[in-house]
Amino acid sequence: MIRPYGMNTARRMANDGGRPLGLLLLFCLLVAAVLWSLASGARHIPLATVWHAVVGFDGSREHLLVMLIRLPRVLAAVLAGSALAVSGVIMQVVTNNPLASPGLLGINAGAAFAVVLVMTLFGTGTGDVYMWYAFGGAGAAALLVHGMGSFGPSGHSTIGLVIAGAIVATFLTALTSAILIFDQNTLDAVRLWTAGSVTGRTMAQNAAVAPYILTGLAAGLFLGRHLVTLSLGAEAARSLGQNQAVWRSVSIAVVILLAGSAVSLAGPIGFVGLVVPHIVRLTIGADYRWVLPFSAVGGALLVVVADLAGRMIFGSQDFPVGVTTALIGAPFFLWLARSRAGGGS
Amino acid sequence: MTRCLLVLVIILAGLVIASLALGDVALSRQDLWETLTGSHDRTSRNAMIVFDLRLPRVLLAALVGAALATAGTITLAIMRNPLAEPGVLGINSGAAVAVMAVIVLLQDPPALLPPVAGFAGAAAMAAAVFLLSWRGGTSSLRIILTGIGLGSLAGAATTFLSAFGDIGDVQRAMIWLAGSVYDASLAKVRFLFLWLVIPLALAWMASRELDLIRFGDDTAKSFGQPVDRTRGLMIVLCTLISGAAVAAAGLIGFVGLVAPHVAGRLVGPSHARILPVAALCGAILVVAADLLGRLVIAPVQIPAGIVTGLIGAPFFASLLWKRRHARG
């Protein structure tokens, strides 16, 4: 399902060799967006001051603002965006389904359920604690889906994983809504979190998930070659000597690491993992050795810009970034899908 | 096939009878029989419970279930994607954002407005997805991608409203959206039935076209099928059917996704067989979900849409996995 449009574009792009340049350009855009995001806000801080705050922190008001509020926030956006986008790419290849996203592994539903359950049982508290519950819930749900999907004689089929994911996600979402419908306090406390937000993140929170995300990103980039083989379909992959069961499991482990960390850091942002891989594939073609790094940078860029836009346009510090990513990304994605996907008929 | 239909009809009939008899006031078999055959007068307490409260509710549940399952079967065939359900066309997200907007922005809307808004939102969204993905023809991939894009825009609007709306309104909208058949009346049932009967019949008559289009656009074309027109008409049918179901009962998820898969495993790939079996499975699922939802922790009623997820998901998981093992 993914192959037809990817392959055509890949052929178109193969000769011009513009990809390294494109990646560099995208990366520069990301750096610019990060700097802009650090400098602007309710109080404008010149870039020089931002730089001094990072290299020579002196405890002044502006330095505190940069180091304690803006930098953690931008870092969270970068980490979550790149992790979600890369795990989305991997999911779409592993399931061979354009509708797949990390959410299909039950990551979002598991994290939301764990957070809501803990809030209901033990009352609402600070964000630090929820991170680990979210991570645990996401991981447990994803392992369950993977276990169900590869269970049985015709296991390791993509359709098994897809249906198992839909079933587990439906079940957990139903449990979550059952709790929220009867418990208004929890609904009030959790609704901003479920929208996806990077407001008020601390350096400690970033540091806690950064190792997982960086490991996952490194592993994900290394997976590129195997994803190309997986994306060719079961028979081609077998004839090329790939052990699909193993690589599919490795891929899913990477997805759990990445998306689980991202969700615990920024809440269940569905859009990035679903759409950024499509945008990248529609733009540069289906060579996954390139799709992965492009998605990592592109996902980070989208979330940083979305967070910046939420602050600047809507003038609110806690406008949920999950909303602005869709508002910014969806029109672009729709245009791409209309002009490039699926051929004339 | 006949045996399978018969078994499903018997299960459905059993569930309907149980729904009529069970509840806060449990009726004995004899009471129920006498009430239904009308040997008591129609104004007695039992008659009121059965005819005014329970019968409309169980009929509405069955109709909604059959409608969702049929719409799901159609979507599965025209999209050729195992994850395709009417939501792919933007129907759910369109209805959700319209209802959320009406309830949160208007504070206290008249009772008729949310269902109408739900249908209008669903229909507008499906039309937008289809038109935006049309480029000299249709392609299932382009429809899916457009559905994702427009769906996430609508989802963002819903999230925004639910994050900043009044908490009471948000909760009310969530309950509506969770999918329930609380406020059924015979008038509502009659309207939904008349609305659905023609699209459902058309869907069944088009089962050969669905068989063809499922093979892929090229194959279907070489058999002389006007693929684009068929897909367009099917999307219209699907919108009429599931939009009405959503307006009547909110977002009861999962039925449209799973009923066609189950039916396919029960009776094979022919849509002339799948459609009626899927409709029966859907009806059974929603009726059972509503029954359980009002019995389990009575007097609290759990919306049917939540029960389909809680009970239906594990149940169908076991069913699908058992069939798979049986086949080897």
C-alpha cells in the first residue's frame, strides 16, 4: 500500500543527489526555529544573551528564563517530535499500512490509561510522576499488542499486528473514557495533558528520557537498510535472506522506546507520528535510509514551530502543541497528498 | 451460510428478549409474554416499561449496530485496507467536532441539535474528503491520506474545544460522543428505519460491485466496472448509513471495524453473504453492549459505545485468534 507512490518518487529523485543538501537545509531550519523559539516570547531576549546563558550562566533574570523555561521546553519539543516521527516511519513499514502510527501499538492509549488511572486512584499531583506511569503504560500496552500480533501459527503477519493493535487500543480507550465520564476532576486535570503539551517541562524531565530517545534514534537510523527490505514485502524479504520475525521485533522494540518516551514527555500527540512520515515520503521518495533522518529532523521542526506558533499567534503559554501541529501540518500534508499520491486514477 | 444466519438470528432474538425482560424491574417470562401479546391492557406498568422504554431502545441498538457494520463492510471493500472503517472517511471526526462545538459553544442546545449537527458534520466531512481527494479519478490511497489530514484538523479543533471549554459541557459532549442509546423513542426508531432501509438494500444489491472493486482498481476496470463512479456511490451510501447511525447513537466505535472481519471469517469473501452476516453481528454486538452496560453496575448506565470496546474487543480478539488456529 505504501510502495506505489513512494517508488515513483524515489525514481524521480534518485539522480539529482539533492538529498544530503536537503537534509542539511532542513537541519538549519530546525536550528533557526530553535533559536527563534529561545529568543521570542512575552519578553524578547537577544540571541547573544541566549548564548551567554547557555555557556556562561550567571543567574540573572534573563538567563534563568532561558535555562529554566524556554530551553527545556524547546528541548522537549525537539526530542518528542523526532522520536514520534521516526517511530511513525518504522510502524508504517512494519505493518505495511499507511494508516499505522505509534498509536496503533497501543502506545497513546496505554499511556493515557495509566495516567488517568493513577490520577483517579491517588489524586492529581505533579507532572514528574506521571511521566513514568505514562512510559510504563505505553510499554505494557505495546508489548501486549506485539505479543498478541505474533501469537499463533500464522503469527508475525502484519494483519495480525494491525488487528491486535486496534483491539488493544479500543479496549484501553474505552476504559479511559469510562473513567473520565464518571470522574470530572480527573477529566479536568488530564484534558490538557491528553491534548499534548510541552509547557512547563523541566531539564530533569528531558534528561530522564533523553538517553532512551537518543538510543532509539540511533537504533532507528541503523535500521534503515532493513526497513527497505521489509518494505518490499514478505516474499522479496525472504528471498533476500532477511529474518523478518527478528527484524520486525527489533523495529517494534525501537518504536516502544521512542514513542513511549515521547508520550511520557509531551503527552499523546497523534499527528506527528502519522503524518510526518507521509510528508517525507511524498517529498523525497521511499528510500528509508533517507526517510528516517529526514523524518527525525522534520518531526522536530514541526513540533518546535507548532509550539512557537501556539505561543506567538494565540498568545497563550499553554496552548496545546498537539493542536497546533495539526493546524500547521495538516494543510501542507493535504496539499501534498492531493498533488502527489496515488497517480491519476 | 443458512445455518450461520439462523444461529445469529437466534442469538439476536435471545438478546432482544433478555433486553426486554431484564432491568431495574425484571419481568418474568410469563409477564413479558402477556405484555407482548397484549392480554393485559396497554396502560399497565409492564406495558409502559416494555413498549415505551425497553423496546425502542433495543430496536435502536439493533438498527445502529446493523448500520455501522454495513458501513464498515462497504469501507473495507472500497479502501482495501484492514484498518478501514467509516472513520477513515472523516465521518467520526466530522461528527465529533460538530457535536463538541454545538454543546460547548451554545452551552445549552435544544435536544434535537446535537444529532442534526452530528449528521451534518459527518456528511460535510465525507464530502470534503472525497472532493479533495478527487483528481481526475479516485484512488483509495489518496482518500485515506486525505481522510487522515482532514481528520486530524477536525481532531485538533475537538481537542481545542475540549481543553478550553467549560468542564461540565465537555463532559456532556464526551458522554454524547461515547455512543449510547439512552434516549430512544419509537418515533426515532421509525425515522431511522425509514432512513436506512433504502441505503441498506442498495448496499446489498451492489454486493457484486463490492466483490469486484476489492480485487483492485485495475482488475475491476478490466471487468468493465466504472471504478470511480462505484467508489463515489459507495461513499455516498456509507455516509448516509453511518452518518445516520452516528446521529442516532453517537460514536459507537469498533463495530464497523470488526463486524466485517468476523463475517468474512464466518462465510467467506462474497459480499452477498458478508453483508447480511455482518449486519447481524453488528446488531448483536450493540444490543449486547447496551444490555450489559445497563445491568453490570446498575443503576449506573455505561454507554454502549464504551461497552463495545470493553467487552467486544477481548471477545473478538479471542474469536479471531481461534479461527486463525483452526485454519492452521
